[in-house]
Amino acid sequence: MNDSSPDLCFQLKATDPIPLEVKINCQPGELVALLGPSGSGKTTLLRSLAGLYTQARGQIHSGEHCWLDSNKGILLAPEKRRLGMVFQSYALFPHLTALDNLLIPLKGLSRKQAINLAKEWLERVHLKGLEDRKPAELSGGQRQRVALARALIARPRALLLDEPFSAVDQATRQKLRRELALLRQEIAVPTLLVTHDLEEALQLADRICVLHHGQVLQVAKPECLMQRPASPTVARLLGMQNLFEGRVLSNTKEALQLDWSGLTLTLPYQKGFQKNQRVTWMAPPHSLIMHRPDRPVAGDRENPIKGRIEELVTLGPHASLAIRPQHASQWPLRFYVPQHFVQRQQLKQGMNISLSLLGRELHLFA
């Protein structure tokens, strides 16, 4: 089955209780993750789209259907918007069976048609045989599957997911994410996912919208967002490290020379940067290559930096490293390496090492 819906376009603005200024277009079959800290306006935005929060002004269109136009006095009631919603708390009726919960949105069908469709959807979300169980008799993951099936069964014009997997354990969360990804291949519905979990957004989203204090800071594909965050604020909200200050020494077609606390780094030419311009720049993990001075290896020696391992902390299969550069002891470089790399290289706290910074991977913020 391949159900298709129109795109979802909205431009909303609110001042109270949480400021909001957002403009997004979500295409059929596209999942846009709304990512940001608590209080950034994610849930307020979702409630505005659903018609549950009416203080926001602006426009909301689902294809040719207008749900909200403040200038024209249009405000469509929630039940007329044909939205599917999945909440963190599931919002299932506790006195009804899984099957009966799915029958609620199907009042326009005959009893036989509705039951057949509900059973089909329960099978699609791997709950065949559990039709007669009430929510209390289902696991958290099973309840969430019922909630997802109920949201999709009436062929909504858009799907809104409000932190839908945060109430289940990690193993169940991974399984539900995979099942949602599989369902999305069959159902072309514009989908907005509210999450504060970067991993979840990276796994599921076609685009990620970073929200902060109700403002859209960046909307981009996951790989673009992680490699080229639009600002230091976006980078910090994403938990990125290794953000430093520098000064452009020169910027020609051959290369950009950047001064970092007295050390010159060489990058490819960067359009828009001028000589003596102060900039913030970032060294993402994939820009760092580590070498042991006593174990020379064939490899890239670009932008060499000498330093000392100040911190080495084991975190499961990985280790967190903090390298204190000799030339800028106030600016440690932090990154993760596999635990087997630590063991193979016999890395220890206090050890002197050297790093290469790959200029093509360094990111300058305009």
C-alpha cells in the first residue's frame, strides 16, 4: 500500500508563553525532526499545527486546504484537520482493547470494514493476535505500536510525533524506530517528529530543524547539519566540541591561512572571508588524525599539532580523549576513539602525542 498526502506548509508566530517564529514546508513522505532543548518551542509548534494551541498567528496549509490564516480569520477545528498524532504517553483508552482503540477513527466505515482494516493495521505493526488485549496488558512498545497504527489508520494528511519513543527502554526504542522507518516507505505522509534525542533525529529524519527559543536556527539534511552547522550556537546545541577562535591571515585561491593562538593552519579557499577577520571555527572528529611520536606511521601530516593526553576515559566500546595542545594549552581538543585503538596504541594519560588537522574538514563559521 502506498498512501499519498499533500505537503504541509506553515508559517507561525507567537509571543506567549513560549516565543515562536517558524516557517517550514514538509513534503509527502518526508520526515522533519524538530530538535532542540526543553523550552525551545517544539511541542508548542506541534500543538499549533494540531489546533490545540490557538495563540499562534500565521498560516497553515495542507495542500490546497487551509487550516489557519490569521489575516482571513480562518481557524479550522482540530477534528477537521485530519491529523494523526502520537504522544509520549500513548493516549490510548485504557478500557478499550487494541482493536477497539483503532476503531475510533473509523466511524465513517461499516462495522465489518472497520474491523477488517483495524486487524490489517495491527498486523502491519506486528500485533496480530493481540487484538483483544487492553493497554494494561500490553508492553510499552506494543502500546506505542497501537498508538502509531491508530494515528495512521484513517489516512491522515500529516503525522505529528511528540517524543513517541522516549517512554520505552533503549532496545524497544531502536526496534520502534526501525519499524517507523519501514512504515514510512509505504506511506507518503508529511511527518513532523519532536525529539531532544540527536541520535533519533539522525536515524529517522530526512531534514532536521534546530529550534532554540522558538527560532529556527537551521534546517538541513542530517549529514549537512553535522558537517556544516550554520552557527556556533547550532554546533553547541548538537553537542559538538572543538570550537575555537582564530584570525584569517590570508585567503587566496590557493589556500586560506588561519591563525590559531600563534599556530598557522592551512585550509582550502573559503569564499567570503577577509584578511584579519576574526572567526569561530570547528574541528569535527573526522578532521583529526592522531599519531604517536614514538610510533611513526605513514599517514597525513597536514597541520601538525603537538600535545599531551590530558584525559582518557573509557565509555563502553569507546574512549573519550582530551588532548592539550602545546601551543594553546587553554584549548583542549576532545574526541572519541574505539577502545581497541586505545589498547593497540597503548595510549595512556599524560602521554605525548601529535595530531594532524585535515584542513578540508575544518569548518569556519561565517
